[in-house]
Amino acid sequence: MSRGKKLDLFIGADIDDSWNEIATKRKTKVLAEDLEPKKHFLVFAKEKRRGKIVTLVGEFQILKEDANTTLKLLKKKLGCGGIYKDGFMEFQGELKEKLRPLLVDLNFHFKNGH
């Protein structure tokens, strides 16, 4: 191949706008009432995202503003990152053992075995 000539490659794929449509939408809930922490029964879940572990805690039934203030407090105490999304708090890392006593101190309850 000499310099200055463009290489014409044909991969064989036809890319149109249909490939980026989302088939299932997230089911976000709009809360009519705010439950107090004693009435929550939270569970832990662990996922891998991009090769890293994420700890999920939920499902919270509190207003988004309250959830964000709680999340900010927990992130500061744990020294990690996280986000509140679809009723669950996501924390970066495997933090179940550290997170459970902090949530119990805030009067949240857990299902049996979690």
C-alpha cells in the first residue's frame, strides 16, 4: 500500500438507528408516601460491573432527597463512592460487613438471613 491512498474496507454490517433502542425500560417508582426506617426490610446484593464488585442495598421506600442525604452520610463514613438509583443504593466495593451496622444505627431493618 502506498502512501496517500485510502484503504476501503467493507465490514459487512449495516448500522442503522435500530441498534440503540432500549427494549425494556427501568421500572422506577414514584413514591406516594415516605416510610419510616423501622418499616423497611432491606436486602444486600453483590454484582460485578466492569470487573469490579458493587454492593447493592435496598429497596428503600423513602423520598429521593432523604435517600441522597443518607447516601452521602454513608459514603462519607465508608470512604467509597456510590449512587442512589431505582430504590437501591449502590456502593463501590464489597462493603456488606461495614454497611450493615451503619444502617442498623439509622434504624433500618433487614430481612432474615441478610
